[in-house]
Amino acid sequence: MVTKDLDYYLNLDWTLIEGDDLDFEGRRYYYIEIKEIPSFVFCAPTAQRARERYKEQLRWTLAVMLEDGGHILEPGEEDPDREKLCR
């Protein structure tokens, strides 16, 4: 049986959504979102920095989610709540 601990979740093949935008002062920033964790977003001044550092925030986010005890949607898993919203 697989132990679904922090290391397990950190090593999943998460669906990354990368993009860029402008802040309120017109400066470009880069972000990474994770499709399976709608509340997750990491921003950095460069795309390279975002890719290098998002896992640190992912670690904190997953730790809180595990402590909270709720279900963590894994890559490839259907979100039952999303289906309800679309009907």
C-alpha cells in the first residue's frame, strides 16, 4: 500500500499552468498555477525563478492540506465538485 504523505504528493506529475501578467505598477511577473489545486499560485519576477521556486510553496500548501485532512485531488483524477457546477 502506498503511503500518501508529503513526499508522495510532492513527486506527483502536477499539471502546471504557466503565464505572465503585469502588476498594478505595470511590471511583468510570471506565475505558476497547479490545475489540481485551484488555490495554488506562485509568482516571481522571471519565468526561470518561478520554475525554480514554486515547489517550495507547493510543499507548504500540501503540508497544510494534509494537516487539514481533506481530500487532495491528484493529477488525472476527476473533480466531482467541478462536474456538479457544470450541470
